[in-house]
Amino acid sequence: MGTIKMTTAQALVTFLNNQYINVDGVEKKFVKGIFAIFGHGNVLGLGQALEQNSGDLIIYQGRNEQGMAHAAIGFAKQSLRRQIIACSSSVGPGAANMLTAAATATTNRIPLLLLPGDIFTTRQPDPVLQQIEQSYDLNVSTNDAFRAVSKYWDRVSRPEQLMTACINALRVLTDPAETGAVTIALPQDVQGEAWNFPDYFFHKRVHRLDRRLPTVVQLEDALMLISRKRNPMIVMGGGVKYSEAGEVLRQFAEHYQIPFAETQAGKGTIASDHPLNVGGVGETGSLAANLLAKQADLVIGIGTRYTDFTTASKWIFQNPDVNFLNVNVSNFDSYKLDGIQLLADAREALIALDARLAAKNYSNDWGNQIEQAQNKLLKEIQRIHQVEYTGEEFIPEIADHLDYNSVFAEFKTLTQSVLTQSRVLGILNNHLPQDAVIVAAAGSLPGDLQRIWRTRDYNSYHVEYGYSCMGYEVNAALGVKLAQPQREVYALVGDGSFMMLHSELITSIQEHTKINVVLFDNMTNGCINNLQMEHGMDSFITEFRFRNSESGKLEGGFIPVDFASIAKGYGCKSYRVTTLEQLLAALDDVQKQTISTLIDIKVLPKTMVHKYCSWWHVGVAQTSKSKRIQAMAEQLNKHVDEARKY
């Protein structure tokens, strides 16, 4: 056994360069590179190590720590969790900025390696710049906040500790059931401390993503349940996509004529035009899926976490005899809704189920109900795509108790636009390249997309809706493009989410990595504005308005923003769109560009797509002076009584 004397940071870089993953016999490097923003907490440790010898790691210069970490999440998600980009920041605010991204990764089960700098272990210079001093515990730093949002957390207080920290970090990052954010805090003095590391720590390591096989007992339980059910429905979650089980699921569904609905993470695994693909299900579900969900007596959830949006707060599956069969690699998720557990890889579980179910000559009683629901869905999508502003008598899809004609008139005067959001989405769906990837995360767009967007190519739908993190869209689009540079990538983002965070748009310019930002500007946090009014409130601090000097309230005129000029200042090719003709011209021109682009589309408020046969449990005041709110509280209590309690 030999040893190699190097600093802790140099040893970390050497270790990361020698990590590989093997999936179904295909081997590739697991760590592609590192996003970094250097400060005093990491520049002379990890920064020095990367400058001296970064090996095969590509170093990306981030602009905001949260933004660069969202780009890393986008990269790992689009890579089906088979490759990652690590992220390093200084101690203090740089580290704290990554907390939101860590939560986003953990919620969505996406591998994200975070390497924040940390305070001195010696304590000699305490309190160091950016250090939080807690009188009850001098070991606490900003990085302790990562404990709540990480799947594995460690602090390397001695060089020797790096070895077990790294090995456990890779254990979690490559585990499909346990993956998420992994945080290794690196005190800045320890980063530069030298130690004689054993050479075997740096040997090539291959992490095998083995497919977990179902047990015979669990298969028998599953078959017994399916055999006595007449109206089964599959809910296809992100686990189907990550295990590349789409083709097997398609064959299974066709064999037994079982309709399959999609979660946000599962959408894009099988094209929308498949006759058994009934679209998104739940609170943001499509008309077809939600109609069938209410009749299903068996829900086969494959690779899904059963979020409240997927189940409409455990309300959408209303058949009194409904049961759940949960196919998942996560034991935690397999226990949800008191389901029968089939703890296995999605692809392997479906293959095993198919072999046994075929012997029983299983069939169901859906008959032509699936086709009827699909026809209703296609007609509804066609109608939604044609919605236009028709003047004073126009009634928006999101109707409420207020007269919105004055708002439309004000918006039209400011922007000269009468475009509706649903019509713009129809144009995009029909005119983007077939293999283009769309990225979205927050606001009204994910709901509209799950309800009416028709996917045409594999892995072309990239929506982060586990954490619904505003500011994910533009930054993650860069990660998607780094993962699949041959595809056009379009970030679909609202004005509120764009203003919150779009830092890595500049990084895309720096890297000559073209992304396209499609910005929907309705001068409102429209999704929450809808939520207010749907539940009896008036519009309250959700529209972007000037303060009224007379009333002192934020009820003045809309605040117009020229997003196209902002993007142009960054170096993007930009477009301001107020008509369908301008939109079509812009969509044609962006495909000819080699630099990142932004299309600033002015869309009327309240012109999103409304819900279909669903309900969502949100907190509503149980006492109020408003009769409308009182009525909504009564309705909420009624639906809670109808929903499953756990």
C-alpha cells in the first residue's frame, strides 16, 4: 500500500475524477464537472486544487449559487440521474443561497452534490468573515441548515474524514431510492491541510445501478389484487422515466388495455398521442385522466410519490372500492395510501407482472370509456387553443367574482396585446421542433402544460413540480442543454419567476450554450392571484402594481417591464411579442440563432387553463367577514370529508 501526500481539497478532486456509474452494462463518468463561485471559504482550498489539476472535470463559473445549483439539477434530471455536476460555494451567504436548490433536489429525488466552504475548525480567527456565531454551540455554521434538506450531510473536520464522507456521498447519490442533495461541508483550513492519503482511495470506482427484482410473495399479492379489479388505471411517475421503463409500460398497458395517466415527472416518457395515454392526473390533470380516475377501482402507481397534486389531495380516486398497488424502489413511497407494496425497479416489476398476468387471461371492463374520454380531451384542447380576446363581453377561462374587463383594457393600453396564454401555448406546442425540450417549474404554466401540452418526443418534458421552485426554469434550461446539446431547449417562465432568478442566462452566453427563454408577462403572480379569487378573496398583493399615493395601497396601475431589453443587455437575441404573427416569426427566427434568445410575450391575465373535475386542499379561513370566503370554507370541509384521510 502506498500513500500520496496532498491537501484535502486536492484529494477530493482526485476522488471525484475516478467515479463511474454502470447501468445495464453501459459505463460512464459520474461527475461531469463543477459549478463554482469562489470566495474566501473555498478559493484557496478547492479552487487551488482545481487550478492545479482538475483532471477531466469541467469547471463552470456560476452567477448565483442557487442558480448554478438549479442548473446542476436540470443536468442530472435530464441525464436520468446517470451523471451529475457538483457545486461549490464559499461559506456564509454563498452556502445559504444553495439551500433552496438542495431542497429542490431532495424533494424531486435528483442527485446534487454540494461542496460549501465552512468555518475554521481551529477557531483561531473566529468569528471569521460571514461566520454565524451561536453562543450555545460554536460548531454551528450556515452549513448546518443543509441537514434538513439533504439526504446525506457531513462535515470534514479532519483530512482523514474525507474518505468515508466521499464514499457515503457517492453511495447516496447513486441510490435511486435515497438520492437527493448530498452536502459535504469543507472547513477552509482543512481544505488546504495536507495528509498522506492511501493510494487505493483514488482507484477507479464503478457504482452499479442494479435493478431491484420483485419478490415472489409481493408479485403474488399484486396479481391477486389485479385479478379481482375491473377498472384499473396506471399512474406513471418519474420512476418510470428514470428506469427507462417506458417501452415496457407501453407494452403492458396495450396487452391489458389499461389507461395510464402521468405525473409531472412522468410526462414525456410515452408520447401523448398514444391512445391509452390519458394525460396528467389530479389537481392539474387533464379532462380525460380525471374523468377515468373517479371510476378506477385500482390505481397502479409506478414510480410516483403520490403528491397532493397527483391525487387531488387524496380526493380524485372516488370509487368506494379503490385500492392501490405501489411499484417503487423506495420502501417509503411503496407504503403510501395503504397500498400493496411491490418493491422493485419499474421495468423489472412490469416484466414480471406481465408474464404472470398473461397466464390468467386478465381483461378489464373499461370498454370504450377510454376512447370517449380521449375524444373529450382532444376537443377540449382544440377549444382551448382557439380562445381569443373578443372585447368587452370576453369571459376568461379563470372566471371569478370580479369584472376583469377593466383589467384587460388596462393591459391592452399598456402593451397593445390581447394574446391569451392558452392560445400561445397551442402555438408553441404546434411549432416547436419535435425533439425540443421544454422546461418549467412554477406559477400557472406547469398546470396548463400538464393539462393540455402534447409531448411528441421522449424526455422532452422537463417540469420541476415536486418543489415548484420559482427561479428554476431558466437556470435548469442551461443544465438540460449541457446534458443534451443536440436538442433545442425552451424555458417556459412567468414574469414573476423570471424576475426572481435567471442568473445562469449569462452563463449560457459565456459557455456558448444556447437556450431559449419563452417569457409569459401578465404583470401578475397569476397562479396565486387565481388561488385567492377562487377561494373568495379579492386580488391582494399578487398583481404587479404601483402604490396608490391616495390610498397608500398597492392598487395603482400595472408596472410595465421590458424584458426583451433586459435580455438584449445580457447579449441575448430578444423579441417583444404582442401578436400571433410576431410570435410565429420569433419562433422561426430563434431556431436560426446560435446565441441564447428570449421571447417576451405579453399575455392577458386570467387566460390560463382552468382545472378539470379536481380539488386541492389549501388553507382557507374558517371565519371571515366575507360571505364568499365563508362559502368556500364550507365547500372545503365538504371535500375534506370526501377525501381519504391518510
